[in-house]
Amino acid sequence: MAHSVTVKEIAVEADVSIATVSRVLNNHNNINEELRHRVLQAASKLGYFKTGRQDSSSRSEKRALKEIGFLLTYSEREEPPLDTFWAYILHGAEMEARKSNIYVTYRSIGLNQPPYQLLSKLHEMRVGGILLVGPAYPETVRSIVATNIPLVLVDNYVRLPEQQIDAVLSDNFEGTKEAVSYLIAEGHRQIAFLGGYTAASPRPNKIYTFGRRKEGYLSALREAGLPVHDELIETCNLPQYDEIYAACKRLVEAASPFSALCCVNDPAAEQALKALRELGLRVPDDVSVVGFDDSEVAEYFTPPLTTVRVHKEAMGAVAVRSLIARIADPQAISTTTIVDVTLVKRESVRPYHK
């Protein structure tokens, strides 16, 4: 049986009183941040947050099946509002959870949040399962896995050598491949790609879903027998307009001209439309543009954006069902569920003409 870490052991490790440890672990406000960090780091080092879950009583086990956590990762220095893409996924999760009388608790976590802070947050929430949403680092996933709280990744995929994890994603590869194939069918042969990553961190985070979309773009070109021009593939920090403008300028000034642009998501496409106009190009007369996500405002862009619709609420619902199944059978083989997408054709694409 696993050793249960005591409050006294944490107090000795952190060199504080038992009373201070108790106040920190019970989230009292009358603790300065230096002491709080010291206690939480000591508790994390000793494995308190892991053994605390394993020694749960039957009463807390019942509660565990009644509440799950929706943890959204973000990369900015300041916590952002819940944008519409994630809000729809959250809504779908809440609607599905309600069918089983399960409550969904929303929290956001920093991409670079120290493990002890994350574990403290999970300890405070005391949920029976976690939906980890967005492009979390493998270290974050590993920290949650170590707590033994059932976990499902949403819009992300992380493969850990020690344990496979359930995941729910949209069909990023086939969706982008279909969009680029549509451009090819419209006569376009020189098609550029604008990708992205989150860079507000010590190291850029290569987003798994964006990588799959790039692979879909490349696959469509190869299947059509078209060459891949490296100078027509740009990656920048999204959705920063100055970086998108600079990327579009590099594409326009590249040795290979292009007649169409595939953007990794709709926010990138929206900024690219503006950048292309400022660079003297008309959409779709000079350049056709496609996006990905079908944001709620994509049809109101100028021109309305051709894009790939992600069924966001369905992703949230599938994620909850996957989590419930994981809780019911912790030893089951892990699964990755791919939710289908739909190409939505609008005015930002026109047949190629010389």
C-alpha cells in the first residue's frame, strides 16, 4: 500500500509549522506567497497530492463521479477570457455531463505553470476526472497522470512512454487536406500555408493540431502531384497581427508566386485577409484564402471565409463520454477519437485565372 504523506512530514521538508501547512493545504488566505510556494513545493516533492487521491474514502469516491474538471491551457502572461472556440467545447461537455448529473468545473491553467501549483489546484478542486483542453506540454500531462485522476485530452494528443492517454480531436489532417484539394480542384497550383505556434513562453509550443493541419496540406499537394515549395510555408506566433503581416509579406516576396493561401485557423485567416489587402492583393481576385474552425464570425469576414467547420460541441460531448468510460474501466485500452469536420465553401475562394 502506498505510504500516506503526513502534514508533519511536509512541515519538516518545508521548514514551517504544522499549522502553516494545514492553512496552505486548506487554501486559507492569510498566508504569504513565499510560504505558500514553499509548502506546495514540499508537498509535491513528497508525493502528497498522489497519495491524497489514493486514500480517498467511499464518500469522496461517490462525489468523484459527480464532478469533473475542464482545464483549459493558455500561453499568455495574463489569463484570457474563454473565447468562443473553447466555450462551445465547454458547452458541449456541460450538456453531456448533465445527462449523468455530473457537474463540470471550469479552470484555466498557464502553459508554464509549475507542477506544484497545478497539483495544488487539482487537490483544491477534488474532481473525479479531468478534461485537459488545448495545447498542454507533456510535462503538464505527466503531472496529472501521476495523480491517478482519470484524464482525457481535448484538442491535443500527447504520447507518454509510460502510459497512453485518451484523447478527442477534430479531423485536422483530413479537413485541411479536403480544403487544399478543393483549391486544387478550382485550378490553383501554387498554394501557400500559414501555420503557427504559441510563443509567449521560454520555448515555442508546437501545437499538435496545427501540425496535423500542415500534414494535411502537404498530403493534398503530394497526392495531386504538385511540388512543395518550402518558401511558401510560413510559421509564426498566432494570432499576433504584426507577425502574421510579416509572414504574409515574406510569402508575397518569395521567389514562388502563389494564388491561394491555406491558414491554420480562422483567426490567422482573418488577420491574413487584412495583411494581404495592405500588401495590395485582393481576396479572392488575386489570392484565394481558406481557414479552419468555422468561427462564429467567419461568414462575416470580408469576403466571407471558406473554412473547415469543427463540430466543437460534439467534441465536448464525446470527451465527457470518454471520461465516464475511463472512470468506469480504468484498465481499458486508451482510445483516440477523431470527430469529423465539414468544408464550408464561401466567397473567399474563386477559380484560378491568369
